[in-house]
Amino acid sequence: MDWRPTLSDRRGPIYENIVDALAADIDSGRLHRGERLPTHRALADALGVDLTTVTRAYSEARRRGLTEARVGQGTFVAESRTRAPRSAAAGIEFDLSMNLPPEPIEADLEGRIMRGLEALRHDYGITDFLSYQQPSGSERDRGVAADWLRRRVRTAKAATLLISPGTQTALVGLLLTLAKPGETVLVDRLTYPGIKAAAAAVGVRLRGIEADDRGMIPAALDEACRRHAAKAVYLIPTLHNPTTVTMTQARREELAAIIRNRNLVLIEDDAYGSLEPKAQPIATLIPERSYLAAGFSKCIAPGLRVSLVLAPDRTAAASLGNALRAVAQMPVPLTVALVLRWLADGSADAIIAAIAAEAAARQKLAAKALSGQIYKAHPKGHHLWLALPSAWNRVEFAAHIQRQGLAVVTSDSFSVDGASEHAIRVALGVARNRTDLVAALDVLAIALKAPASASRIV
């Protein structure tokens, strides 16, 4: 309530100066998320300006996602940059089906994007990024990426690193490179739907392997290798989607030994690894037979479409590069340049830290709302894996909460070989802010306590 912006050193319309000062004070930490701002009249009196000027400034600040108005309470610094509502089916108020990272205001994604683009324009000119570029990144670009990734993946080097337009494109390229139509790749029985889509597109067969609360079971993988002529195994060792499991180091070492002994190739999806940097990728244990894809969709923003892919050697990198070129020609040069600038100047680390902190806060909200329910989660994860009461059919439950305005995903979307658990995935990061998330979790908590017969009440 005591906030007063400094406008004396700013030019241009006063209302814009107020908004810019507000943004600067949020970025510097002078103002914090959820902090209440002065009333329109109080700020107008303090600045000696017309009331309509402050009203216009507050409206612009709200449009930019800097503030949020609470009925009967006033104007507050926003928890996160305003995310436009996702297109959803009629009647869906809370869509927790898409596994997105949150956008905390501390990450300042919009501001960093604008400043980054301006810096690129100043240094190179934007038109330099509007033509064809080297398909998997220039030597300089790959060097910057390798330097950043090497802090977690000691085997990272520019000569075997490719920059891909997202991990999904990399998965298609990898399956095209490693397997022929009809051949088998091993995966968890519950796995990321993207690998299912990629396999279907290129005609590769997936075979599901049993897992426990530490990830894929080594003995089950070994048995599958004995029974099937598998080409590769696809794993998400850190913050598994959908089960949230992060493998222990011992489990990673056991799986690495089997992959080596059975002459398999590892495809490691490190989508969430930056949120849990102490977890050592399996690829570091068997780099000679591993492809590791470290994307930024889950730790920064999916719209960037940038993923760093490590190959076992130069020959493997060249083969994968040819496949990626055939699938997508090249990643978007402008977003690649922006991400690489962030990797070099520390912005990426700051964004990831802010997102991890927000994810942790949302997990605490979920723990409070779902107290007494059985579910799996990771303290920094973007989702949770919720076991449903035995009385409920999962399809009926999903339909029931959808009628209450809440969308989630059932285990069927992740199933391989028809294996499904009696569970749903609930994405916490996609909620526009914590207020919306709490409201959505309240709907879920009430539904979990309702009798199964409620699903048949119209």
C-alpha cells in the first residue's frame, strides 16, 4: 500500500511510466507477488496526477499480466504473468490436462523475451535469423549449448550435440535412425504419449516393461531383451511422465548395465532434468550407446521448440542430423538464438529456478487440498499421479469432474500394450495462477469424496 513509483527519470506518457516503474520494481524485488498496491485515488494523490491516468495505468498493468484485481479487496502484484485461457471444451473452467510449466512472475519470461530480442536486433539484426541456418546448429551454437549442459552431463561436447526443434521432433528422428518399421523399442508400460505418437508415425512397435516405485524394473528389461529383438529402450529417469518417479542412482546403474550387456541403445528423455539437477542422467554412465534429449519445454516454455540432443559419437550425430533435416529442416533460428543467449548470460538458470520454486509451491497446495488421498508426486514436479477410489471407474470419474468444469487425463493416454492403472494425471503447472489451481483442486477433492453413483446423476 506504500508503493510509490519513481517517474522523474522517465519519458513518455505518465500512465506508461507508471506501468514501466511497476515492472521494474517487480523485477528488482522491491515489490513481491501478492503484495497489495495503493488504490487508484491514493496513488493519484501521491503522484499529483489525474485519477484517470492511474486507472489507465492499472488497466495496462493488468493487461500485461503484472497485476490482478480481486473483487472487494483491491489491486495486487500478480502471482504469475497472465496466461491466456487455453481453448477448452464448452463447460471446462479448469483444464489441468496439459503438462505445462507454470509462468511465475519472478521468471519474467515476457520481459526477458523482449529484452533478448532487442539485444539480438542490436547485435545482429533480426533478418539474419529469417533465412536458412545450419540444420542442427552452428559450431558456435553447439559449443554454447554444450558448455551449459556439461554442468549436469559431463559427457556433453559440441561435436556430438545437435539442436533440435523440440524433443518430439528428436524422437521421430531417433526412431527413424535407430529402427526400421516393424522393429521393437522398449518403454515403460505407462509412458509419455509423445513416444507413442512418434512410434505410430514411423511404424515402430513399442513393448511395455513393468516398473515399480523406483522406475523400470531391471529384471523385466533383461527378460524383454531375451524374448524380443529390441533395438532400443526409451526412458524418462527423472520426474517420469506420468508416474512422477525419479530413479535412484542404484536403479540407473542397474539399467545401464543391462543396456550395455544386451547391446541396446538408450533414448533418454531429460525433459524435467533441469528441475532436479542432482539426478545423474543414465546417458552419462553409457555415453557410447546413449542419445540424451534435454528439452526446454518443461523447464522454461514449450513454445520455444528447442531441445539439445547428445549422440554417442560424430557418426551417430551425423545420421541423426540427416533425419532431423528430413523431418523439420531446422529449428527456428530466432528462438534458438534467444535460448542460447539465455544459456550464456544466466537467464535460463534464473528462469528455471523461478519455475522450480513455483512448482514446489503448487505441490504444497496440492498436498493440502488432497490430504488423505493416495497419489504420487515430486516436490518440484509439474503434475501428480492420483490413484482413484476403487468404487470409481476412471473413465466415469473423468467424465464426472468434466461436468463440474475440470479436465484431467486418465491413465489410458499413457498406456502401452493395453496396460492401465486406475489413476489420473493432474497437471498443476497449467493453471494460470495459484488461485485458479486451488479452485480446481477443490473441485477434484470434492469429487473424490463423492459416491461413484454421483457420475450417473444428470
